[in-house]
Amino acid sequence: MQTPQPFRIAVPDRVLDDLHDRLSRFRPLPDSPRRKPAGMNSEYLAELVSSWATFDWRAREEWLNRHPQFLVDIGDSTIHFAHLRSERDDSPALLVMHGWPHTFALQLDFADLLPDFHVVVPSFPGFAFSSPYRDGPITETRLADTMHALMTDVLGYDRYLTYGEDVSANVNDLIAATHPEAVQGIIVTHSHFPSREERAALAAPDEQAFFARLDAAHGTDGAYGHVQATRPDTLAAALNDSPAGLLAWLTEKLVEWSDTPTERPAEVERRISRERILTEAMIYWVTRSIGTSFRPYYEGADQPDAMPSVEVPATVHIQRHEGDYPESLARRYYRDLRTFERLAEGGHFVVAEVPDVMADRTRAFAVELGLLADAGAAAARR
């Protein structure tokens, strides 16, 4: 396996000049006669576009580069990752995976709170600075194999903890289920969903009600996924050419899925600051990766197949976006479930929205597993 090569983000001036030129020619939508908003709030988008035009990217780039980053070839993809090593060689290793529409950058505030861990924050193939797979589809099984190879074959961690959300939730489960010899424990905020066939056999009223609610919401809220799964190239052509369009497409989901009122979209910044929102948009823009970020929707399974159960220790913290998730489902799938709780705060992007809360949960889990000696003392070193 190739040795990882150091990587620094260095966006060319000409790319920034082109971006600023496009933003200066932003053309807002005209007033609509509709009685209620349908998608991204136009007034909030105009605020964000104005802020992006004056955004100090060089300062943000410097902040990102303070997190050691690397590139390494795994199979037919070049994988980008941040690797935040603890001062202690015997500290536990933790894999932290992102989903869509976010990138590795949105997970770094959480990683920064865990100096007593060796934290690895990769970019999935086709996201940010990782190249897409050159041959064959991007599937959850393939992603799990790539992430496991990164942790073991490349970085040399015989054992590690794993965390994933959104697109990486099933990847998280698959890693733990298929590599129990290497995974010391799994941290979960997007708990396991049964396959369509398994859901049809559910008898418990709360389990049926949960998926009925999701199915009902999907009719009005799931258009983004349907487009990304059926016409990704058409959508990508528009978003790759328009920074305002890209910003709207990404931010709508940050607003809609975070633990903040959607009728007051700017309140998303209580959880995910404007600087962080613009950082996500900038990374997608400069890497031109919006099209390849759609590949899991287009090439992956529309619904997850039945997956092997997770036998390694698990800690489950249900984020508020799925606050009615039935505990019985988690207990059937995670066979060594140490903790099940419903978080009081934090939505779909929970480690980005409430990084302190999840850092404390992660550290407590590591202490319970005997991987850290004292959670209080470790937290005091932050």
C-alpha cells in the first residue's frame, strides 16, 4: 500500500477571481405568487451570496490546513483525509465519516475536541479532494472496504472505533458488522434502518408508525434525492456553473435537517455558523465535486439490502431529526448495545451541530470499553 503524501489546500487566485465575478452577477429570483416558500428561502440566499462574495477564504484555508491532511491511493481512488494524531501513541483510533451534502470540513470541530484520540476524517471518493472511483459503481460495501483499508492497511491501526451519518450511516454499520476483529466499537446517531422487505414484516405499532412517517414526509421532502438518483448529470451541470445555485442546493438541506426552525432559516447558524456553511460551498465549488457527490444516490442501492447485525459494542444516540426512532429496532440490530438515548439537541448533522455533546459521548464510550482511563481528566486536557 502506498505511503500517504502530505496535502495542503491551495485554491488558485484565478479560481477565486472567477467565483467572485460570478457572485457579483447573482440574479435573484423574482417575487413569487405562491402562498408559502417551496425550497430555499430567497432572502436568506441573497444574504449568503453577499457574504460569500466577501468571504475571507485565505483565512479559512489556513484554518483547514492546520489540520494535517494527506492523499493516498486505495484501489482506483485517491483518498483525501485529515489525520489528527494524539500525543499518546496508545490513544484509541477513531474513524469519523461524513455524509451528503457536507464534507470532511464540517466534522473537524468535533475532531478538534478529541485530542486524546487518533482521529481520521476522510473524504469519500468523489467528495471534496478525493477522486471518484474510476471503474464500477460507488456502493456502501465498496465504501466500507475503502474506509477499512485506510484505517488498517494504510494507517496501521489494528483496532479502531467508527462513526458515520447520512450516506455513511450504512457504511458505518457495514464496517462494524463485517470487520468485528478490527472494530472496537461503533458510535451511532443515525441508527440502522431495516431493508424494505424487513420493514414490511414489522409488527410493532411504533416501528410501523416511524416508517409511515418517513414515507409520508418523503413525498414532499424527498425531491432532492429523487433528482440526484435519476437525473444527476442535468442537475450537476447547473450547480457546477452557478455558485448561487450550488449554495442554495446545499444550504436548503443544512437548514431543513438541522435542529433549528425551518421557518426562520438564518437560525441554522446557531448550530452551523455562516463561516462553516460557506466553507462547505467553497469546497464543493473549487473541487467541482457536486456531480460526483451524487454518485451514491445514482449508483448505490435505492434501498438498503438486508445487512448483517453488528456484534461489537455499540452506543446509539438518536438525533432529533429521527427522534421517534424505535429503541426495539436498535436493540435487535446492535447485539451489544451499551447505550441508547434520545438527544435533547442536535439534528441530522449532529456532530457538527453539537460537537461538545458528541465528544463527551464518544469519550465516555471509550472509557467504558477500557480504551481511555478517565473521561473527566481527558476532557480537562481539551
